[in-house]
Amino acid sequence: MNDETSRAYVLVTIQPGKEQEFANEILSRGLLFNSKVDRLDFVHGSYDFIVLLSGKTRDIDRLIIEMRRLPYVRRTDTLIPFEMLSWDDVSSTSEESRSAKSIN
């Protein structure tokens, strides 16, 4: 595993009714306060939480393994973006595409 800075979105399914306990585990381990976890969002749907991690790839890997060992975690799915685009990159590409269509 390389040492590049990355970002990962971890989709977490928790044992029903244990959402608060999971969040408390994250807090009690200091994962939010020492910037290992950028965001911890409670969501509705197939998953219960989306956890945003950023840092060195090897550190993200260790953190995901640690998170999977937490009580009440039933499942995790991890999404790691290959290329991170800024909004400026996306909007300028969209504008170029619209300009090219209007010329044709």
C-alpha cells in the first residue's frame, strides 16, 4: 500500500437500535477529535452511517479495520475515489461541453 493522501467513504450498517452506541464508540476512541474521521453522518436507507476518512492510505486501511471491530457493526462497504475533482474542475468541463454543443 502506498503512502499517498487519500479519501474513503465507509458505509456502515449497525445492529438495529445501536446507532447511538456506535457513535459513542467512535467518540470514546477519539476518532473524531484526532482528525482520523472527517465526518460521521447518520443516514436513512440501506446503511446507517457514512464515515468520511482522509489521510495516508495505510492509515485509512488501519482505521477501517479498527472500525469493523467495533461493537454493533454488522457490515461495512468502503468507497475510495480514484480521482478527486474540485467543483471548479467539474463546472469548467460542463461549460466547455455546453459551448462546444452551441457551436455545432
